[in-house]
Amino acid sequence: MDKKRHKIFNARPVFYGFLALMLALCTSRYVFCGNFKYIILDLVAILAFVTYCIFFKRYKILVIVLSVFVFGLGWYFVGQATFKPNQYDQICQVSARVSDDIEIGEYNQVVILKDVTINGKKESNLQLTISNTYENQLEAGDLICFESYIESARLFELENFNNSFHRKKVLYVAKVKFDDVTIVGSKLTVDEKVRLKVKEVLFENMGEENGAVAYAVLFGDKSNVSSDVISAYKNAGIIHLLTVSGLHVSFLIALLGFVLKKLKTKGWLNFLICLTFLLLYAWFCGFSPSVIRAGIMGLVLLASTLTGKCYDNLTSVGFAGSLILLCSPLTALDVGFQMSIFCVVSIFVLAPVLGNIFRKVFPKAIAVSMAVSISATVGILPFSAKIFSTLNLLSVFANLIVVPLFSVVYPLLFVFAFVVAVLPFMGFLLKICNFSFDFIEMISNFFAQTSLKFNLKPLSIFASALFMLGLFLVGKFFMTSRKTKILCCTVVFVPAFVLMGFGDNWISAKSSIACAYQYGNSVVLITNKAKESVIIDMAGETFVNRFAYSVGVEKVSTMFLVQNDDLFYDQQWQSFGVENVVRCDKTQGFDEEVLVQKNQISRVGNFVFEYVEIGQELVGLKLQFDQTKMFVFAKDKGVKSEIAQAVAQEDYDVVIIGKNQQISQYFDKKCNIFGFYNEENVDFSFAEHGNVCCKISNEKITRRCLD
């Protein structure tokens, strides 16, 4: 033991190399953009590791890890090069095939199109939002044609990586009305036929609600699960059941192992059967990173048994993660992949320690279950703070009840679903699973209503890094005396929890103009010196929440409607504390609405505004605050040159033209012009640079990209 303790850490070059690759891929974009936060993080991590390796003379592992880190910095750009959509600034002719990835909303339908052709050129996948779908809807396999403006999908938005677009290889986004879509045929792929057949038998034998949950459990597609069920599962802390992960794969591997044992197959034949099975399942699940990770680790365990080698948990995680990142570099930024990795690592590190403590009080089975559940919850805490915003302390007990039941129900559901798909008269088998899902829903609803829930602030990158390091130091892999371990953990955890209190955004809002664009909907968020904030138009609630958070705005007093009135029926502005909704044309009957006249100067707080109308046409909104004067054009479909010239007769500090092309030429070059497309006179384009925040200080405007 003393000899081991002198080592401090066992040499695991594969695992440490994977961490270096992960760190490089996750920070490369920000490092080369000059983001000091990520530069400092990388430098501190490298310096700490170099110090450790030099002090304990681990020169080989030092060279390996540093080489992998440098490789990762460049490998990120290789991955980014695979996601390069073309720019289309005119109405395009599109032909494509509707996949089975369909999400049905109250007023529209969102589908993923494959086999896409734009203006006669083959392109990658396209996400299409279809409105006016009250009576008719597109179905999987439909071959369609339509004309529409096509926008390039963005992988990065407000420092958030779009996991969905990356996984689904979506490079383009479009919106169209159902009446403008022409269906010319139908064609389904083999995996789509299998999924749709399974979905059909699940819905037929388990009902729509439980059928949707069962389908999500099998394939990870939650698009048909009701928002109430998702909310209940999330608040109870069992949402991981609806996302195919290592938990599901481990149950399937156990089931397959049981079957192979009964068939008395051995050796490498078992390995080949497991490999084939896992590849097929990963194919049906769309090659989800968590499924691939768990599958590789399972195969490594089986291979180590066959070869008589010692199986090491962390090395297995490192090997699986490295293999995935070498094939798909940007997967390192996928929050699902990150949660999968750190959840497993946390279980390997923390569960043995907690298990030893709990065994003194509880029976072994309960102690192990509690240790695993708590370890998994703690391991994904930084991600929960960012995604879910709440933590239910009773989720451990919910998992103690649900997971053992799920370990039996899930393999049965898997077998029964495919059996019934082939033999429909066996549908009664799914009734057993149906009762189980009713019980799980009852448990989730019970725990979701508990009061032991805490609101979590998104953690800074430094707090997250220190938190993960602290977990590693707590475990058995940090081999030193108890006093030294306590001291080291205190040194790491104390600043981590201090940083958690600050959250991820330490800078309060200052006088600024922030502009964002989310696929057809522009948003402008303005803050004056008195720290009053107003918003012009609004996109989706989640997007605007992230947008406001990225510029340090917690409350918006007033919202001006300029472009799209259809976004406000659900009163989503209320989450920002909006007291006034200002418009100039009509009202929808909300108490907060304020109707003003066009071409009339009005005031709200310290903002002076005017809805400008020229030739009986609403042109835009003129806004003045502090010493700044700005104009926001109202339409993105073209402005007549004479109207643009009339607006340009006044001097503005900032003009936001949106998608109105060829009108920037009429404005003074001293004016800061923000448009969607990259034109000669546009100072900042959304298509090229993304979303932006302009800080105003002493009448000087400095721009900062928010993406």
C-alpha cells in the first residue's frame, strides 16, 4: 500500500490522453478566438499536469498527453470543416425525403428532411418547420418539393453547441406552409421501417402516452412524449430513462449474455454476436454517442475476459471516448456525450467510497444502489445546472424504486416489442410492460411534486473543472494518506463552491445593444446606463432566456413588437418580468399591451421611441437612449430604395437592417450597420459572425460575438 501511495496516481495514459483530447476539442474554438477564460483554463490545466509529471518523473506520459492536447487543438477544426453549409440568399427550390424524425406541435410540424436537393445540388439534411398543419401533416417517407428561403444552420449559438443539429447532420433550416408543399411519392429506409413498425405496435397495445414513453425508452426519440410526462420525469430525476444510454445498453448486454449462455456459445463467437447486436442497436438509435460509448466499453470488457487481461474502468472509458472523438471530433461538445462520460467516471470514482460508507447502515444491495445513484447525480451536477436548472434531493430514492423495476421491464419491452412486430397476435405481452410504465409514471409524479428541490445556477467553466477534479481526488484512484486527501479535496472544493455562487456570468448588464437571430426571428435586447432593459421582438423562450443571460440581463421592463405577432399568444414574455408590451397596429387583448400611434414620439422609462411609417407602410422602430440613436427595420423581405433613403436622412449610431439587402449603402459610413448577410457596407453580419453584443462606453461602441 505504501508503494502505491507513493505513486499518487496510477499511470493511465489512455484515460489521461482522452481527457487531454476532450479538453482541447472543447476549448479550441474559444482559445483561437482569444477568449481569456478558456485560455486561462488550458494554461492552468497544462501547468498543473506538467508540474505533477516533472515532480514524479513521469516524462513519457507527459509527452503523450501534451502531444494529444496539441493534436486535439487542430483536430477540432477538422471536425468543423465537415459542417460547412452553403449560403442561399434567394428563394430556393427544394426536393427531399421526410425521415421518421417528426415532431408535432400545436400549430406546426417540424421534420428532418434527408436526401435533400437544393437548386439541383445535393445537400445535407434540412430541418423544415411546416405551419398550417391543422388538418394535414407530412408522414415519414414522403417525397416532397417546395420553394422557400433556406438558412444555414448554426452549430454554435450563444456559446451553446447545437447537439441535435450535429447528431442529425442538419446543415439547413427552412419554414414553409403546408399548402406550399407538394408530395410526389413515398420511400422509407430499412431502419425507418423497423422503428415505425415497432412504434405502431407500441401505440396500438400500450396506448398513445405509454407507447410514446416506451418508444423513447427503446430508441431515445422523445418527440412524441407529452410535455407533462417529460416534466414529471425530469423533476423526479429519472429523465435518463427516456434517453438511451449506458444504463439501457448494460441491460441489453446482460440479456444477450444470458441468452448466449443458454445457447452455450463461447469465446470469440460471443464477441462477434455482441458486436453485431450492438452495431444494429446503435444504428436503430441513430448512433447516439452514449450508446456507442457503452457498447465499446462492453466489448472491451468482453475482449479482456477472452484474452485474460485485466479490465480497468478508466482505461476503458478513455479508449471508448478517444475512439468516438477520433471519428467525430465535435462530439466532444455534445452535452449528452459529456454527461455520459462524466456520469460513468463519477460512478467508478465515487461509488466504491460511498458504498463502503452505506454498507455500515444499509444492506449491501441497497447500499450499492444508493452509492451508484448518488455518484451518477453528483457526476452530472454541472450539466444539470446548465440544462435542468433544478435538483431534486429525493431523486436518489426515486431511482432506488424505479431502476430495479426498469432493469426487468426494459429487456422485456425490447424483446416483446420486436416479437409483437413480427407476430401481432402476441400483443398481450406488451400489456405487462404497460402496467409497469403506469407505475413508473405514478412514482415520477409523486417525486416530482416534492418540495426538496433546489434551483441551480449554471456553473462557470472554472467551477465545473474544479468540481470534477475534486470528485477524482475523493476516489480510490488518488492514492495518498487520508489527511493529505482531505487537505487536497478542501483546497479544490472550497473555491469550486465559491465560484458556484457566482454562476457563469459575473458581469452585470451595462449600456449595450445586443442582437440575435434564430431562424427567421430577430431579437434586439437594449440596456441603458440606468440598467433598464427593453427587448424588440422575441424568438423562442429558451433561446431568449439564454440570450438575456449571455449579456447579463435578468429582467426586461418593456417589449416592442415590430415584426411577428404570432409569437406572443402564449405570453412567454412574462418570464422576463415584462410589464408593457408596446405595439402600434392592434392588440390581442392582453392587459400588459400598450397601443401607440405611428409617427408619434413616445417614452417608456428613459427610452424615447417612435414607430416610423412611410407611405402607409410600417418601416421600423426608432429608439433613443442615453446618447445613442438607433433604428431597427421592421421587415426582412425587402425595403424600397426610396424608403431606405428617407430613413437614412437622419444620423444614427446603430442601424439593424436584418435580411433587407442592398440598403446599407444609403447610410453614413460612421454608422454601425448590422445585417443578416455579409454585404460590403455591413459592419457585422449574422451569417458570418453570429449573434453580437455592442457595449457602449463614452459614445464608443465595441462589439463582442456572443457565439
